[in-house]
Amino acid sequence: MDDFAPGPPLPLVLDVCDEDLLERLTVLILQRREFRLSADPEDAAVVVTDRRSAPAEAGMPVVIVTEEPVLPSGIDVLTVPKTDLNLVLSAAHLLAAGYRIKPPRMGDGSRGFSPDGGEEHSGEEVHLSVREREVLELLVEGASNKVIARRLAISVHTAKFHVAAVLAKLGAHNRSDAVAIAFRDGHVKL
């Protein structure tokens, strides 16, 4: 039995002009149980767009899908390269879960995800094994323990063990937290 029980599907509004991108995102979202498409911005948790600026739905988290990664224009806006649509959906999960871009501190140029834009952890160096890095990459894709087991040709029990090890090493409370920490600390790249 999988130890991750997903909540209700995350409602996403697609405000995408590029027809090919719109079709690929729609197909991907319809294949994933943790998302659902919504036409009503009032119902949506996150807006995904390919426009250069956030749409009129002020106050709603926005993922901007771009040709090239650029710095976000606000704390509720995240830009993601359109080369990896799974990353787009991971970013939507993070924003919907309350994670925000941490603005750079004066002079150090650092930035990353943190819950509600709060301060980052101590900056302690985390060393993940090759297998743990593979598991973390699959967590970023939203993979369940069963999917991790299949993709890595290991048992579900072993997958659970590796997920627990990754969570412990990152100091994460859950899978979403692990993904946010991984982005923030540079274990995975946008």
C-alpha cells in the first residue's frame, strides 16, 4: 500500500496562447489524478500561462511558462522553462501548497522556495546518494512509491525506505516540502 494519500485534485486554469503548449499541458494534466482543469479563475488554485506577465487574476499564484527561465516578477509568480512540463506541474503544486519565492537578501544573490516566503534553513550541506538523487527527481515529478519502485526496478518497500531517507536528509516534513527544499537548495534545477 502506498503511504502517500493524495488530496483532492488541484484545480488549474490554463491561460496559454501557444496551441501546441496548450495541447501538451492539457493532455498531461488529464493524465494526472492530482490535477484538474478549471475554466473558472475563482475556482483555480494556480494559473498556468505563457504570457510574459501575470494575468489579471491578482492575488492568485501564477506559473509562467517561458522559452528561457527568467527571474520571477513577484512572490506569487514563478517562471519555468517550457522544456519540462512536469516541472511546470511541480511548480504549480508548490505554489498551491503555500510555497513562495524567497526574495534575494541584499548582497548575496540567493533565492529559492520557502513556505510562505519565510527564511531558509541553516544552509547545512546535504549529501544524497546517487539512488537518493534519483528518488528525489521522481518526487519532483510527483511520483508515488509504486511509480518510483517501477521506474527504478526496486520493491515498493525499498522505494519507501529511500523516500524516508530523502525526507530525513533534507529535513522535510512531507513530499511537497522535500520538493520545495530540493529546489531551494539546488538539488534540482528549474
